[in-house]
Amino acid sequence: GQQLNQSPQSMFIQEGEDVSMNCTSSSIFNTWLWYKQDPGEGPVLLIALYKAGELTSNGRLTAQFGITRKDSFLNISASIPSDVGIYFCAGQPSGGGADGLTFGKGTHLIIQP
Amino acid sequence: DGGITQSPKYLFRKEGQNVTLSCEQNLNHDAMYWYRQDPGQGLRLIYYSQIVNDFQKGDIAEGYSVSREKKESFPLTVTSAQKNPTAFYLCASSIYRDTENIQYFGAGTRLSVL
């Protein structure tokens, strides 16, 4: 089946630093999504991307749909303590997929005061 | 409020017991999904349903069963055949389209074995 490679697996940063994470796929995706999961909760959608090259912002978050349609990145600027959590990328493969999205394994963001 | 409700938040299972996790949505979504999440792991698909009275196995369906008798409900039963049921279970729903498939998640149920 489809696989997404999400990196880094974890990040230890200082408050105020910028963060960057990415996902790559071996095949083309129609849609890229970025979710955040707080401890003990379900993932919440942050940003949705639908077109190759699309760059979308949501407050301090910026995400881009790669030109090749095989990758996406998420940047967080000026990190704050509430940014702590697990960030997942997810994609809808080209040609559809009855079983829905393919998920990356997540990036654990830990912020040191 | 519209959304997805999972219950209970915490559930304990005894040896040999079947337990059922509830998932209800009032978003009028056609598709619903169950995922299992283990520590340090991503989301693994257990079962999914695109329409009432129809459902399909995901990647790790063994030891689980589901039903989809109503559009808004998709309960998951963890059977005694599932030997390692301790995990965080997430339910999601979406308006399924080929080019747009945003899934919205419930708050999860944490299942532990006594």
C-alpha cells in the first residue's frame, strides 16, 4: 500500500524557535493534510492543500503542496508551549482510495522552556 | 454542536471479554473509519464504511468487528480474539470524494486490559 515518510520523528526545540517538518511519498497525491494531536485527544485538522505548489497559512503555521505532488512541508514560526504535540501529515492518493487517507507516523514536537 | 462523539473515554477489558466502543457523528458524513494508535506509532486502519450497511476491512481487522446500521453510528467491537487490545482507538468521518477526503476525528477511547 501507500507509504508516507514523515520526518523528523521528534524535535526538541526552545520556545520561540521556528519548526519545519515534511512528508514524502513514492507516489502522487491529490490532497495533503496536516493534523495536530494533543496528548489523549484526537487529531485536529490544521491545514488542507489541494493543488501542486499551493502555499497556505493558518496563523503561525504555513504548509506547502510540493510541485511534484509527492511531498509537503509544514512550518511553525515562533513556537509557543501550546504547540507541543504530535503533527501528522496525511494524503489522498491520486486515483482515489476507498480506504481514505494515508497517514505519516507523526512528528513529536517538544518545547523546552 | 456538530462533531464526532466517542464513548467511553476510558475502557477496561477483562480476559476473554468482548467490548464495544461507540462512535456517533452528526456531520451527515457518508464515510466512517476506525483507527488504532499505539505509542510512537502512526494511525493504523481497522475498518471503514462508505455507506450504511456496508463496511470493509482495513490493514489490521483481525480480532475486531463493526456494524453500520445507521449513517451516524459506527460501533467497533474488540473481540476476545484480539490478543493485544491495549491501545488508543480513534474514530473518524468524512464526506468521501475522489479528490477531497478530509477526515474529522473524535476524541478517542483508551482501552486497557485488566
